[in-house]
Amino acid sequence: MKNDLFEKAPIHTAYLKLAIPVVLSMVVQLVYNMVDTYFIALTRNTALVAGVSICTPLFTLFLAFGDMFGLGGSSVISRMLGAGKGNDVKRISAFCVYASIVFGIIVTAVLLAGETPILLFLGADESTLSYAMQYYRYIVLGCTFIIFSLIPTNILRAVGHPNASMIASIMGAVINMVLDPIFIFGLGMGAKGAAIATIIGYICSTSFSVWYIATKCDTLSVSIRDLKISSAELGMIFAVGLPASVTNFTQTLGMTLTNRSLSVYGSDAIAVMGIVLKIVNIVMLVIVGLAFGGQPLTGYCYGAKNTERLKKVLAFAYKIVCGVGFVMAVVVALLANPLLHLFLSDSTLIDMGVIMLRLQMPCMVLMGFGLVTICTFQSMGKGLPALILSICRQGVVYAIVIALFSSLFGYNGVISAQLGSDVISFFIAIGLFVAVVKPVLQNKLNS
């Protein structure tokens, strides 16, 4: 494999060439999630919208499980390539592929067995439980494909094939968007129709990814014959993969805490917050794509012990992620009312949503700084600081803040808790960067 992109290309060119396909694929993923919400909202049934919103944390849970092998494997692969150990990459990729499939099957069995108590924990009540069950069952049945989808998209980026990763994501999203209205309205399937359309999209996406790796990418492997891994390599994957998984798992926890805290104010509040979070994802997924898109470059430079190039990569990453986050946050805050009009017609609910949405926007820049820092730790194989920072924003810190704010300020405390959590997490990220990354760079990667 030619490594000119990682070694010689200008920083901004290399970074954006890797990151932009990730951003585009994530934006498309966002669009079809919003299309789901749009078509479901057309039913004018807030209990149905709330029921589907209650299941939203499941997606981040599945993505968390996928990241355990996808981000963990891609981090190891990037560092191996940088260190000139390309021959070992096939084994790592094959392990991540088959481990994710086995793990997905286990997750399906567990979640099907615990359907009702899990939905009640997520915030379902008498008015929303039946709708949530419809969506839940089909999403869980197809969760192996969602979990698996994270593996090829991440490892393809790690070896310099971001466009293939993007095509796979866009393919699944387009298929989902086409099938949504057919299943929801044409076949009268409602919530379960949206879930089935989503799973079919993921099946098509993962099928393309497997075909591409098997026929177009000599660096990676999906062959079971390459399924060999040492205990040391397994440790390297999970040292990064588990903290990466925790990052998404805490988002599941955060959404669950939000839904449960809002449930005392009625299903309308949950439904509006569900729509608001879909809009917030417009900004968030662009930031995530920019942050994680450059991760292979960071990992390669670290593995190659190229200190000066690594410093430039990190400087550019913080500038582009935080800068884009700021601009998009301002635009979305200004357009809050018309954006919510796309999903809601009731003026009271729209006013409620505008306040929720604008309170979320300052979080985007703070979150962007934290994400680049997490990606840096993951690229360097620094599992512990990545884990600490991962459990802050929507984990331990958010749980404390939302409990405190809701008790002190009631409803307004609940909807502003994310901002309070992000401010605290921002300062934690600065402290961890100074403590972990700065000494490594000063020691010229010899530590």
C-alpha cells in the first residue's frame, strides 16, 4: 500500500481527504434518521413519536458495541501501518469482523429476552409502550447488522479507503429513505415499518462493504482463514475499543436519563426532545465525522514516531472541528423556529423545542474539543484517559448534573443539564490533554 497520503501530503489535504467522506456518510445517516422522524411525525400521533424516540438510545448502544471492534481495530491497524507492520493487518481485520458478528447475535438474544423491562427502563409508559415494542422488536432482530456495520467502515478508513466507507453508508441511507414511506404508510406498518426499512438499509450497506474488502482491498481480510490473533493484540484492540464503546454507551445513558427526567412532564416533552436531538445531530455528526475522520492520520503519525507532523495534525484537528462546530451552532440556533416547523405544527410545542434546541448549541464547540482529545488518546492507544473522558459528557458528569439541575430548577434544569455537563467535561479534557498528550509530544514519542 502507498502511504503518501499519510506521510507526505499537506496536513489539511490529508486530514480532509480522510474526514470529508466520513462527514458525508454521517450526514446522510442523519438525513435518513430525520426522514424516519419526519414520516412518523406525519401521523400526528405524539405517543407514536415518543415511542420511537424512547428506542433511540438502542442505536447508540449498538454503535457502542460496534465501536468496541471498529474503532479498537482501526486504531491498532493505523499504528501497525505507521510502524511498518502491514502484514499483521489482515489478521486484525478478520478478527474484528467475526467477533462483531458473534457479539451481535448474543446482544440480540439478551435484548429480546428482556424486552418489557428494558423499555420501561428507557422511559416507556402505558401510552407509549405498545408503539415502542413494535419498533424495538425489529430493530433488535437486526442489530447484528448495525453492530457489524461499524467494522468495515472504520477499518477501510484506517487503510486509506474512506470513499468506500462513505459509499456503503450512503447506500444504506438511500435505501432506508426509499423504503420508509412505503413501509410506514403504503403497507400501513407504522413504527415497525420504519424499523424494518432501517435494517434492510444496514443489510445492503454491510453487504457492499464485505464485497469491497474481499475484492478491492488487499490490505484487509474478511476470510475466516485469517482469523488469528495473539493475546497482546487482543489487549491492544480492547484498550481502545472499550473506551470507544463507553463513549457511545454513555450517550445511551444520557438519552435514557433525559427521557426519564422529562417523563414527569408528559409524552409531549419526550417527543419534542426526540425531534430536537435529531436536529442537534446535524451539527453533532459533522463534528464527530471531522474528529474521527482524521484519526487514522493521527494513529499513523504516532506509530511512525513522526512528532512534528503529529503536532500539526492535532493543531489542525482542533481548529477545524471547533471552528465548524461554532459556525454550525450559530446557524442552527438562528434557524431553530423554521427547523422545528418541519416536524411540528403546534405553536406551543414549537416554542418548547426552540428553547431546548438553543440550549444545546453551545455544547457543540465544547463537545468538539472533547472528541478530538478522545480521538487523540485512541489513536495513541491511551485507553485509560480515553475512558475517563468518555464517561464524563453523558455519563457520570451528566448523571450528577441532571440530578442536581432537575431538583433545583425542575423542567428548565433538565433541558439545560447537557450544557452544564459539557462545561465541566471541557475542563476535564484540557487537564487530560496537558497530563497525557503534551508530555508525549515533548518527549518526541520516545516515551
